[in-house]
Amino acid sequence: MRIKRGMSLSSVAKQMENVKVLGPARFGKAVGILSEMFASKDYSNFISLAGPIVPGGLRTVLTDLLDHKLLSGAVTTGANVTHDMLEALGHRHLVGSETMSDAALRKRGLSRIYDLLVKQRAIEDLEKNTYRMLARIPETSRANIASYELLWEFGRQLKGKRSLLSVARKRSIPVFCPGIFDSMLGLNLWTFSRLNTLFINPFRDFSKLVDLSYESRKVGVIILGGGMPKHHVLIANSYRGGVDAAVQITLDRPEGGGASGAPLEEAISWGKIKGRTKLATIVGDATVIFPLLTLAALERTKPY
Amino acid sequence: MRIKRGMSLSSVAKQMENVKVLGPARFGKAVGILSEMFASKDYSNFISLAGPIVPGGLRTVLTDLLDHKLLSGAVTTGANVTHDMLEALGHRHLVGSETMSDAALRKRGLSRIYDLLVKQRAIEDLEKNTYRMLARIPETSRANIASYELLWEFGRQLKGKRSLLSVARKRSIPVFCPGIFDSMLGLNLWTFSRLNTLFINPFRDFSKLVDLSYESRKVGVIILGGGMPKHHVLIANSYRGGVDAAVQITLDRPEGGGASGAPLEEAISWGKIKGRTKLATIVGDATVIFPLLTLAALERTKPY
Amino acid sequence: MRIKRGMSLSSVAKQMENVKVLGPARFGKAVGILSEMFASKDYSNFISLAGPIVPGGLRTVLTDLLDHKLLSGAVTTGANVTHDMLEALGHRHLVGSETMSDAALRKRGLSRIYDLLVKQRAIEDLEKNTYRMLARIPETSRANIASYELLWEFGRQLKGKRSLLSVARKRSIPVFCPGIFDSMLGLNLWTFSRLNTLFINPFRDFSKLVDLSYESRKVGVIILGGGMPKHHVLIANSYRGGVDAAVQITLDRPEGGGASGAPLEEAISWGKIKGRTKLATIVGDATVIFPLLTLAALERTKPY
Amino acid sequence: MRIKRGMSLSSVAKQMENVKVLGPARFGKAVGILSEMFASKDYSNFISLAGPIVPGGLRTVLTDLLDHKLLSGAVTTGANVTHDMLEALGHRHLVGSETMSDAALRKRGLSRIYDLLVKQRAIEDLEKNTYRMLARIPETSRANIASYELLWEFGRQLKGKRSLLSVARKRSIPVFCPGIFDSMLGLNLWTFSRLNTLFINPFRDFSKLVDLSYESRKVGVIILGGGMPKHHVLIANSYRGGVDAAVQITLDRPEGGGASGAPLEEAISWGKIKGRTKLATIVGDATVIFPLLTLAALERTKPY
């Protein structure tokens, strides 16, 4: 590849594509797929989020995509929702180090995610606010609510300009959180549910996700990390015969056989992906690679 | 380390422990922790299962542990439950290869997990049987059921001698599947729910898991792979101040910051683990390492 | 981080640096370190190359850096030299796939590196040319030659405009290949040595590398992949009290204890690196990450 | 798989083999291959050592195999030789932690390998002893010596009962160290060479390794970690049409295209391995997996 000072990211990606082998070919191909997903009116795009995507700095990258309707839905872990809400409530994480003593941090009321620290006080504040926001939702709604409906409610009440949940609500884009109960936020939902009506129904979420994908002419998916979000967005598309295009960024490896590290091709045999032509897996850190892919794709497509 | 032909696994583990550094130290320490978890009446032990644990051959390893009450609970992905039910219904997976054409497999009605193939026909048979078994559950139960209650019902009806679900039912040990809807089995539950009453309530599961751990004098956890099962079993123990001992086997890496690859120590800062002394992480394939750890630990404890 | 369509890579890197945690912080920091290494006259910079850096498309990225004297030396595996020479002789690799049958490829005279194919015929042509070029080197030189001297000779004779060896020769920058004998090129050197005088002396290389680093005001190193090149460039700097700045890109992991996956910090305890302030490790694919880092650093420094 | 308390490792391996897929199948197959390599008189076996194999506790595992002539040669990094010599001189490593401050360790004269600490004083003692041992080698020998010849000399003079070098010398089994200069020991060799005659010739090593493999009816290789040792042992066998059997244990991944993480099958296309039937790769930590594989294989073969 030939690179020159001042070259645009899209041009670098083109140079990488020309290498035709190894990592650069996959990066280059991914940019091509993403730019088609962003440019074509036919595509409805879904993103799955696992790992510290929000605390890793991609919050506004995602809200920009939502705000410009380049995404039709997101499937996320509860942790990313928790962090979005913490930030919407004005809490910031602290910068630590991966070699800190966790027992000492515990004593200081700090919890660690690699080199990032969260104050227990912020988590307590989230609890109070969650109860407050839940109380404002009519009990009849709470009796059988989808996670995306609940998160829209939170987004509406939080009014965060850079909040994933608020922007998603504003644009009526569902944020699915099938494992919402499995998070710090989820603990609050659970304790609330012990004294109040709250029934989160993942089947309502799944129906919505299946309907959305079924009605789409073409479906593209962006997979950041693995876990349930990856599996969920893919399995929901099996009813329409699979997705049309997919880009995956992960550091998990395939040999153990888990879904997180599985190559996208494997999903063809399950009917979750249509064919090989529009697939790219990049072995890397999603919080580094995704912003670069996105910028390169946007340069080619001018959606905003 | 000194090893000799005919040496017992427990002795090899002791030799590894003596190395005191790197991988062998962790393997040796894990055997010591596990044997204490198995030997002491004070310990209630929980296991989390992510990745192809059941299709990877650990099904009977797990049923033996359940049958001898060495486990007090399991938290698993829906995929492992799906495979346990497929096998209980008499279906066997086929042996393939990780380089096969997935499009060709799709045409032949075969779905792939690394080098393992599942017949679509088996999955259709599971659907039929799931409906049949669900219909036998009283509608009032189905209106608000925990995943562990549902799986006990399936276990009771399946009557598989080597089935995880059946043995768990026989021994009244809950198998929690917080993401049960996100699996091939989950698709059947979802379609059933569209015409029939079925309301799976993860809060019921969580209450049970928290109660179980809260009532335990000591809690030990075995973590095979990452994902929601790992996070779930740990977060449930934060109400009792954390688990007392933990062994983790994973190929995921820590630098990305995801919970799956996080070192156990990190959970101390979240109050999910009590302290450093009884923790061991082994970087490796759980389907290879766990049977070896278990055998070595059993040699020291004579529980059965 | 905030990213905007058309943003320069350097600005994206600045946004990543502001995240202050996880992968983005490391990417951002690496750009800062690299730009200082490129901008400051005090710095002599060395690069280590392991893995398919040349066939992965970084050949001209490297020759540009050499041509503008932004590098003072390179330490590489024999494979990268082999591929540079193959390309200088006019041979191109073919595009294959990582799932091809290797036995079938063998029959067709093709050898595989992941999804890249090399013609055996090209390798035979390299053999012929290597003999020819060796014969032109005076026997007295061949009696005790450093790898960098030998490679300068090849570079001089090959005259490839985009050849690493030729550009390095033109700019009098040594390319060290301490394991040159361990490569396809090395086989040719070995067979030549059985009938002709050829004595490659790694101590001559090491003396040159130590002298170069010793005479430098400051030393910066760029580590692409691990292996002997990484270790070699670091150990040579222990005589001057360690390097001043280092950027590492690798997919290898630390827990096994091997030098390839070791964090840069570890080298401080060996006196190979001076301190923590100017170190950055990015977990990722060097053939994807390095061009992006380089472009971002060049934007800030205007060296060419 | 079915496992029972008190089961032999060989029986566990057989149970794993029966799983036929994923990690257990590879572990089981590897035991079968190793036991054939150990039992058959036709096989000459070579082992490659990269990463902290000796400090990781495998020193006596290896010396036992050498002592019983189950290995015909070893190819190692300089680091493993360095550690063997340190231990033969009576130095022991200390137990540290991977989160220690490297700057603080440096001040205390300790160098770190993950969680293992080496005293700088021990390294100084090695220097003194290396000079002493070198001085006893006749200058004519030193003028053109292979690494295996040099290491036999060291082994003869060290007289360590558990020393890899000493036992290899006693049994006349060559230990090749193609990158011997790239290690702490190598620094001593280099400084010695500046004032004294010392010319280490890797071509002499390679000739010996090629001859040994060429004369063997069948060749089996055991690959612990990647790096130059892995590549070297394989490329030397290309002259005889490839090895007949190979077992590889590594944590490196394939997607980057480097030789360290490459699947064994790839080497078939290069003529370094004959065919697919007797190959097994285990993704794991060699210091944990190899002793277990060895014990299981020895149980089946009764060689000592």
C-alpha cells in the first residue's frame, strides 16, 4: 500500500483493500461494506455492542449514527446502558491503571474496568434515579414491558444530548438490551420489582427485532465484540433468511467454538447470514477500529 | 516440576503448584481451590457455562458433579441447554471440519460450530418436542416462570440419564439460563409465546440465585468461558459481599476491557469477590482444562 | 470521542487520546510518541519486523520512512527480507484463502501464508539470483560478513525502487536480520556456503546495532509483532540504559510469559527501556494499525 | 466424555479423543501422536522451545525425555539456555507478581518475566562463568563453532544433573540455539568475542539438523510456542519432504499470518510437513499442557 501525508482515511482504506490479503484486505473490505450500508436506502443497519463500548469513548460516535438514522437498531449489554445513564446523570469515570490493587480500590469506593474507575457513589445515584424514573412509568406499562420500551422511557426522562438512550428515543430507534437484568442497572430493576410492578419481557423485544429485520429490504449488521448482543442480532435475522452484509470487530478467537469468536461465515450454515460476499472480520479492539472504519465509510457516502 | 509415568493427576498438579510461577502455578492452585470447594461442607458451588461446553463433551462431567451434589447451581447460555435437550432426544452431532464450505453445509441441512455439525432436522425435532413439553406445563405456571423452573420441567419430562437438565431436576439443583430466549430453544419458546401463555421472568431466577448464595456459608464459583453466565453468577454474589473462591478458564483476553476476559481480581473492586487468596485464572480451553482440574481435585477429596 | 466526516487522522488520534482509558488512549498516546520520534532531531528510531509485514503491504510504508531517514535501522525476520527480494525480482504473490487445501496447493506448486500464496517457481528464481548476487561479493568480504552488510549488497544489486533493501542501501541505513539463515533466503545462503566461502557473523551485526544506539541522543523503537526482532532491538539498547520511547503493536498475549506478548513495562526491569512515560502497546494487527499510526504522526510533524 | 476418580491420564485422553470435535479431540489426538512418536523405533523426535519453558518448570520434564533418548534434538531460544545455565550454577528465580512496579524492581536489581523474578547478581555470575567456560574451549574450536557444539561444551563443564545442557551432552543429543546471540547469555558471548576468538556459525547447526532429520526413517516434532525455534525445526525438514508427525501447543493466533500462530496444515504447502493425518494443535499454555500430554503418552508406551 502507498500512503501519503494528509491522505484521507477513505483513501488509506482503498490502499489497504488493494493489498488483497491479510488484515489490510479485511479493513479495506469492511470500509466498502460499511459505506454501502450507510449509503444505500435499501439497508436497515443494526449494531451489537459488547465490552466497554460506551466507557471506551464510542458513545458520541454511536449517537451521531443514530441521530442521522444510519442505524435502525442496537443490541447491547446492560453494562453499556448503565454507563450511558451514568454519564447522562453527569457522572464521569476516573482514569486508573490495570495494575492497581482492587482491594484498595474497594476500600476507596472505586470499581475497576481494566484501567477505568467508576465511583460507587455514582452507582448509588443511578439507583435513586432509576427508581424515580421507573415510578413515572404507568404501572400498566410496567406490567409487560420490552427492554427497548423501558430504555426509551429512560431516554425520554434523561434528556441527555449525547446520551445513546435519549438520541435513540428522539429518533424512535430501539435499543434492545436482552440481558438488561444482568448489569448494575439490572440490580436496580430487580430490587424495584420486588416491591413494585415490573415485568421485562424479552419476547416483546425479540418480536420487535424480528419484525424490523423482516420488513427491511436489506439488513446490514455491525458487530462490536461478541456475547449475547452478537448472537441475538444474528439469530433474529434467520427468519428473513439471514443478513445481507456484516462487519465484525473482535479480539476473541475461534478455536474454542464459542459464538463470540466465531467467523461470520459460520453463521451462513445457520441461515443467519446470506452469503460470503459482504462479510469482513477484523481481529482488533472495537473501540479503536470502529471509529476509523466509520470515518472512512462516511467519507465515501456523505450522509451528513 | 518432576513428573513420572503413572503419576496421578493430583500429584502432577502438586508438582505444578511447586513451580510457583506462570501457568503451572495457576493450574496447581486451581486444583487446590477446587478440592477445597468439593471437600468442605461449608461451600456451595456454582458453575457458569459459556461456549460449547455440552457439545464439547463436558455433559457427563457436569452431570456427575450434579449427581453428587458438588454443585449447588449452574448458570448457562441457551446454547448449552439446547444441546443438552438435543442429546436427550437422541440426536447426535456430526464431525466436520472448520474449513468446510458453510454455503454447502446450509444446502445439506447442516449447521456448524467450529468443526461440529448439527442437523437441521434435529433442531426441528426439538421444536416439536419443546411445544409438547410446554403444553404439559399448567398455564398458571407458564404465566410467570423462571428459567430454572422451566428447565426443571423439561428435565423432568425428558428423563435423560445423562441429561444435565434431568439430573439437575432429580437433585433439585437449579440450572439458570438468564438468556434462554437467545438460542435455538429460545426461538421455540418465542413462537410458542405468540399463541400461548409463556412469560419467562429473569427476576425470579435472580431472586433464587441471590437467595441461594446469600444462605451459603461460603460460595465457590467455577467459570468456564465468559459472557453473561460469568457476569451473572458473580453479580448475584455481590449481595453477600462476594464469593469466597473462584476458578476461571478462558481464552478471552483482558486488554479490551470486556467482562469475559477480565481477571478475577477486578471483581474484588466491585464487591463480587472477597479477596485474592482463593482465585485462579487459567488461560486455556475450558473443554480441555476443566475435566483435568476436576479429576485432580476429586482425587484429593473422595466425595464419590 | 467526537469524530466528524473529513476529520484528519491526527485529529481522530487526539480525540482517542482524550478518552484516556482502554484501547483509544493507547492509540492516541502512540501517535503522540511516534510524532515526537519523527519530529525530534534527537531521536534515532529503530523498527522491528516480525510476521508478514512486507507481504502484508507495509513495504512502501517502510521504504518511505527509510527514504526520509525517519528510521535509523530495522531488525527483521528472514521472511520479510525474502519477500522484499521476491518482489524486487518482479514476483507477485497470489490471493488465496485460509481454508484452501494445503496438499492441493503443494501439488500446484503454491505455498501458503494465511490467505496469501507464493509460487515455488518464484522461490526457485530467488535461489538462482541469490547465488548470482553472492558470487559478485568479494570472497574476503564473504569470509566474515554481517547480515546488514550482506543485505546492503543485495539491495545495491537489486536496484528495486520500492525495495526495502535497495532504499536502505541508498540511505545507508542498516537492515539487521539476526536470523537470516532461518528463512527461504537462508536456505540459499546455507547451500551456497557448503561450496563457497560465506560466514555470516551475528556479532558484527550486534556490534553495529549497539554502537548505533549508543551514539544516539535518544532512541525510539517501533515494534511490529514479537519474536527475535523485538527482543533483539531492545536488548541492544540495554548498554545505553534503555530506549527512551517505544510503541508496540501485537496480537500475542502476555500470560504465557514469552517475550513476544510481554508488556513494554516489563523491559524496564531489564534495563532495556528507561521509563513508563513514553510507552504504548496496541493489541491489534500491525499491518492494519501501523500505517494509520504513521499517517497520523506524519500529519503532526511534516517531515516530508 | 466420561471421567472417573482415579482414572489414568491416558484414559482421560482416550475419553477426550472420543468427543471427536473441538479442543478435547485435539488433546486426545495429540496424545496418540506423541505415544507413537515415543514408542516407535522409526521415529526421531525433535522439540522446539520458545517462551519460558525452562523457568516455567519443564526443565526436568525435558531432561527425562533426553535421558531416555525419546528426543533426538532440541531447538531453543537463547533465553531457555540462559535459564538452564543459571539453574545449573545454583541460582533460583524468585516469585513475584505481574502487577509489580518494574522501575522499583530495577532499583532492587530484579528483572521480571511475567510473575517470575531473576536477580541481576545471578546474571553477573553467569557472565563470569561463561567467560571461564569459554576460555577452556580450545581456540581452534572457537574459531568456527556451532551453537550445539558450544552448548555441549557448557553442558560438559556445568555437570548439572538436572541441566538440559548437561543431560543432552551426556546423551550426545544436540541442543540447537540458532539465535543464541539474542539472549542474556548471548551478550556474554558477544563481549567475549570482542577480545577473544569466538565465531558461532549457524550454518554448522543447520547442516547438523538437516543431516539428522534426513537420516531419520520418520521425524516427529513437538512445538512448544512459536518463534524461530518452530520455524527452524520445520524448515530443516523440508529437505526430506517434511515431517511425519507434529504436535503444537501455542497461544498465538493465526489471523495475523505470522509463523508462530500458523496452523500446522499451512506447513504442508511448504513441504515442511508430509500430510494431515498426524497433526494436532492445542491452543493453550505449553507449560501446562505439555507435561500432561507427555505423561499420558508415556503411560501408553512404557519407554522408561
